[in-house]
Amino acid sequence: QGCVGTGMKPVTGSVQMQIINALHLGERSRASTLLSDLGHRNHSMRVDDFVRILEYCARSPDPLVYSAMHFQLLLTLFAMEIWTIMEEKEISMDDKCYLLVIRALCKGGYLDEAFNLLSILGENADIYPILPMYNNFLGACAQMHSFHHADKCLDLMEQRLVGKNEVTYIELLKLAVLQQNLPAVHELWKEYTRYYNLSIVSLRKFIRSFTRLRDLKSAYESLQQMVTLAFRGGFVIAKTAEGKMYPSKLDIPIPSSSDLGLKKYWKENEIFVSSVFQACNESNTQASDSVDSGTFGIRKIEDRTDGRVLLKKHMAVSVMKVLRWSFNDVIHACAQTRNFKLAAQLFAQMQSIGLEPSCNTYDGFIRVLVAERGFHDGLQVLEVMQRKNLEPYDSTLATISVACSKDLELDLAESFLDQISTSPSPFPYNALLEACDRLDQPERAVRILAKMKHLKLPPDIRTYELLFSLFGNVNAPYEEGNMLSQLDAAKRINAIEVDMLSNGIQHSNVSINNLLKALGTEGMIKELIQYLRVAENQFSDSSIVLGTPVYNTALHSLVEAKESQMAVEIFKTMLYGHRPDAVTYNIMIDCCSIIKCFKSACALVSVMIRDGFCPQVLTYTALIKILLVCEDLDEALNLLDQGCSDAIQPDVLLFNTILQAAYDKGRIDLVELIVVRMHQENVQPDSSTCGYVFSAYADSGFFSTAIEALQVLSMRMISEDDCSLEEKSTIFEDLILAEDLDAESRIIDLFKNSQEDIAVALLNLRWCATVGFPISRLPNQSPWAKRLLSSYGFKKGTT
């Protein structure tokens, strides 16, 4: 019976081959039976009777039946079974057998057993561990991230003066990278270059290590050495049985000195970690000084024929492949550190030496290009790939899609997502969902979720955070919830939470915050309190702390719902274990307007200042609001003056708060005063400002003045600067005076571009023109504006 897939010639009738075939087919019991029969034979047994089986267990070919991990465990256990039989039969094992057993134990994850065998062998005068045994063990430590076992192995090697060869350095290099230990990598570089001549393969290993630790300067310098070495030629790259490349030269071990010179770096890693990235930032600048920032490096270089010919003449295919890999590694590291200049230089260098960029090269280059220049330049490079018939990676498409989402180009972002066949992460989909949330496009978000489900891509916590923000509340902004919308919102929230539970994802501070915000928007105060209490209990049982922003959201919703008593209780609860911030104090000062207690508000301001938070414009707005509720208009104006004298820059919300109270009380004089103060403080009015002023005049019967005021304030909404206003008026005049039916639709489109104030101003001006008031490009010259300035301008010391 022949051996299937072992890479060895079939030997008919051989028990070893039968055992190997049984193992390959996953028939462990039959293999054990055959091994037992082999062990009970009467003839004298030798190492050769087991060596092929051990080789198979150490090599571990791909299984036909079990998963790779399960299959490797099976082989490791079988190797231990062989070892036991050989010990029982007192069969003397040679170096090769011990090496195979250690390799099988390491591949199965039995590091303790493998290390014990290494230790025992050192105590045996007849068999002494050879360097490949230690190298295999160090490689397994790197694969399993077991630094404790690696330390023990290094101690053992030091005690026995084993020495090191090139393989040892490579395994130690892997361990250093896993520990994010850049100083250890540099120490390995020094030792290696002291004893060995650099080769393409060794340079490849070091370049990859430098890039993974973001040391672009060292990676760049090593890459230039590789290019020089590649053009020099005169070497051959061979492959192992597993397909790994290695330089075909004699690897002579370096005798060990007093110590390996690396363990001190394992121990001192914490000292270096904080300074690594600072050093990287400095080296990034140095490595990219010679790059022209005005070029992308993506143009086809026509005058490099000599370079291409020279490259093909001196380089084998394997050398070109390794060289391209290293260029790709450094370019990808540039993307991680956003070093576009160096990436562009390397991209141009590849083409200048005739090394055609691969899809992987373009993937790294587009990442750094999009981060630096935006998605438009990324699209240009994508067109270059298409002309070269290169299919972009899914990660490349995801990068451009994310950039489009950030720039709110949702159609483009979605089109690139549609081209992705598989995605290991929901990140690009989350970016588009976030853009949908910003532009209030829940319908598109539903499509995105359907695509994720079609790709069987499980959502993460960020996905659910966005879902609560997108679908938690039903009504449009500024609309109050009703019984139907609240019922719908409850169903949506429950559906999202059920899906979270099915995917095993717990709430985060952001998801809880968005959920509470949705409930507050719908006016579901009872449910909001219930969710807050549940969150407090759940977070108290975990290492996550319920953050202050979550409490602020709950407090804001309670104050908006005029639930002052509950807000005070939550605030008192929050003081135990949570430190209020400036937002918390401003919300609670605003809460004092419900209970009409200015004294309590002043006490909160005092505590706020004592905690290190200075009063802000929101603080003054809340205090003025309380005074207005208490009908103390004079004191409110005094507080406004005090805020301005304290260098508090007032905003439109503060002025609108006073305007609303003045309008409610029919105080046109106060309305006019605030309009002048807004203009003098260079605060642009908004739609609420226009509404209060227009209504104050209209309700008193001053219709012409109301329209004139509306026109002036609408012009100021566009711009407060006369020169800029005249320029913009020329641009918008066609929209204001157009007589076609689609004119207003074109104005309303401005809302989609987040230009709400411009759109409202244009609609107001269009209405003023419709009722017969000509548009003035200099609103400050209108009789109404001049009268107000002459009557109230003294408040700011003007004439």
C-alpha cells in the first residue's frame, strides 16, 4: 500500500508506510494498532524502523479529514507514542530522531515536554543537543508567543555555550518583533552583521522586522542595501521542502561568548517602548528629506530602459520577488505612519529599476496616498491599475471607500463596497454607516446592513453604536415623540439589543450613550431611567466604568423633559464615583431654570469653579435663562455685559434666549437692542433669530418693518462682512430672483450639503422679493439698520 501525499516514494508492504497512510487519512486507531504490532515483533528493532514515521509527524502535511490544529495534535501525540515504544524497547536514538521528536512536540504546542527533553539530552554524555534542536524550540516559542519558554531556552543555550547560526538569529528576531522590542532588533542586526555577510533573504527578514516596529529609517537603509546587493548578483536563493527561501551557502554556527547579549533587552523592553515611536517619527523625517512632495511617483518612467535590462540580466525571478516583497513592506509601513513622501520615493524607485509594482504595492501606496491627499488622488492611481490589468485588493477598495465616506461621498463609497468580495473587518461598512448617520440617511444604512449580512460579516461594537444612533429614535430632529413613535422606537432598540446578544457583544459607553440619547429624543423618560440603572449594574460587574458623558446624556434628557426632581437625584448618584465635568454643571445650572432658583445656580457655579471648570458661554446662557424665567430682564442684561467684559464670546443661542423672552413679553425695544448687540459682537443670526424679530414686529402690526428686518437679518445670515456679502449676493441673486418652478428646489438642495442657514436665508430673501421688497446688497445701509445703530449703538461705545 503506497503513501498518499507524503512526498516519499511508496514502499509496498512496509509497515511504516501503512502507518503513515493511516495517519494521513486521520485513522489514528488503525495507526496505533499497526504501531503496536510493530513494537511486539520479535526481531531486533532499530531506529530505521521508526524514522520515517517521525519525519512525517514532524513535517505534518495537510490533513484530509481533521482541521489543521486537530491533525497536528494527533501527530504530536503519535510521535510521543513512538518515543515511549522506543524507550521500552531500549532502542538507541540518534540526533536525527531526537530532533524529529522535539520538532513534533513543538508543533503540537508541547513546549514543556520539548524543553524537558532538551534538558535531559544535555545531561546524557552520549547524546548532546545540536543547535537545530534549540532553533526549533525557539521557533515554536515565537509561534506560540511564549516568551517564558524562550527565556529558559536562552539560559540553557548560554549555560552550554551552544552558540548561534543564522537560523538562531532569525528566530530571535521573530521574538523581538513580537515583544515590540526595537532595541533588541538593532542588537541582533549588529551581531549578525559582525559575523555574517548580508544576503537578500537575511535583509528581507530584518526589513520586515523594522517595518513592523515602524522604524522606517532602518528599513529604508536596509532596503537600499538590498537593491545594491541585488544588482551586484552572484548568489542563489534556494527553497526548503516547505517552500521557505534561504541563501544556499554554508551556515557555520558562531561560538557562544559569555552570554547571548539579548536577554537584557527582553527585561528592559518597558523602558524602550515609550521612546520607540518618538524615534520613529524623527527617523521618518530624515528618511524622506529627498522626496519631491509635488509628485506621486505613479507616472510611467519612459527613460529607464537601461535599468530594466540591467535588472533582468542580474536578477533571478526569486530575487526580484524578494526585492518586491521588501519594497511592499516598507511602503505599507509608510501607510501606517502616514509618510507619503517616502512612499512616493520608493514607488518611483521601483519603476526606475524596472521592478513593476504589484497589487500589494498599489494597496500600500493607495493607503498612504488617500490618507495624505484624499480619495480623488486614490482614484487616479486606481485608473493606472486598471490600465495595467491589475485587480485591486479588497483592502484597496475598502481604503478608498472609507475615504469617500469621510468626505461624505456616499454613492462612491457604496459603489466601492459593492466591489468587495470578502472583508475581514466591518470597518469600511462602519465608516459608511457613520456617514449615513451624519447625513441622516437611514434607508442607505439598511442597504449597508443587508450587504454585511450577505457577506456573513459579523458586526462589531462600533456597528451597534451607530445603529442606536441611526435607528434608536423614529421622529425627525426637533419633533416630539408620540405614542406610536415611542412604540416603534422601543421595538427597534429591542431588535438591536437582541442582535447584539446573538453576536456576543456587550454594551460600550458609546452604545449606551446613543441608546439613552434616542430614548430622550423620543421623550421615553421612564425607559431611559430603567436602561441607565441596568447599565450601572452591568458595568459595576465588569472592568468598564460608566462614563460621565452617559450621565450627561441622561441629565440633559431629563432637563429637556422638565423632570427636575429626577435630574437632581441622578446628579447626586453621579457624585459617588463619577467626577462631573463642565457639561454636567451647565446642564444642572440649566435645570435651575425649571425650579426658578437663581441662588442654586450660583451655588453650582461656585462648585464648578472650585472643581477647575471656568464658566463658558453655555454657563452664562443658562444663568440668563433663569433670570428671564424669573422676569428679571435688567439683571439678565447686566449678566450679558459681565460675560462680554470677562472675554466670554457670546453665541447666537445666548442672544436667542434673550430675544425669545423679549418677544414673549412684547418688548420690541429689547428685541432691537439685542439685534444691535449681535451685530456689534459679530454674531451671525440664524433662523430662530429671524423668527423672533419678524414675529415681534408683525404681532405689533409693523409689517413693513418686519419684512425689512427679515431681509437685513437674512443677508447677515449669509455673511456679516460687507465685501464678502456683496460677492455672495451676486452668486445667489439668480436663485433669489429666478421665476422658474425649480428655483426653490435648488435652494432646498443646500440643506443636503449641510448649508441650512444659507438655504433659510435664501428662502427668506426670495419671499421678501416676492412681496415686493428689492434685494439690497448692503443691508447695513437700510433705514431700519441705521435707526437701530443710532438708538442702541451706545451700548458698545459706538456712535
